[in-house]
Amino acid sequence: MVPEINYIAVVLATLSSMLVGTIWYSPRVFGNYWMKAAGVTPSGNSKDALRPILVTVVVSFITAWVLAGAAFIAFDFYGGSFFVNSLFTAIILWAGFTAARFITHDQFDGRPNGLTVLNISHEFVTIVIMAIIIGVWPA
């Protein structure tokens, strides 16, 4: 079976992740804490952000595409509401892959627990918003 995917929803979900990240890591929200805890010192040169932003767009698209496919498979298997399947799938995938892997790597890297919580919380919000967008616009 090939999952049916609404690519407009995937693109919107990709863009939503950029918006969430821009807000989440802004100095007025968690940006100052993140920079201090992660040991990041901004160069002041906006060109330095270009590569990470492009990588983030590509990776966010892949995440949204996989989530849309997984949500369709869950919907096809369980039936019911596509929206609920999308949310449930997103939360399960976040817990089993994103949060679990962040926690493991951050423990070995010796990162502060607060930084781990900040980053996995950001990923949770990002994935849930992606799931909402994908869930309201099924293929």
C-alpha cells in the first residue's frame, strides 16, 4: 500500500515548523537560555544561519512527509477520524523516536537536563502542530 499524502498540507506543516522554531528560539522566549545552555555564540553574520535554515527546511519537509504517510497508514488500519489518527501517530512517533533519541544522546553528550527538556518540548510542539495541519487536510 502506498499512503495517500496531501502535499499542500506537508508544505504547510513544513512552514509551520519554521515558524515554531523562530518563535521558540527567539531571545524573548527561550533563545537566550538555549544559547547559554547549548554554548552557542551568535556570530552576528546572518549568512552563518543560511545553511542551518536550509537543512531545517529539508529535514522538516521529510518529517512532515513521513508523518503524513504514517498518519494515513494508521487511519487506514484503525479507521475512525483521520485527525485523531494524525495526532495520536505524531505523539507516539515523537515519544518513541524524537524524545527517546534526544534524551539518550544528550545524556552521553553531557548536556544539561534543562536543555534536553527545552529541545524535546520544542519538537513536541512542532510535531503536534504538523499533525494538526496534516489532520485537517487529509489526502
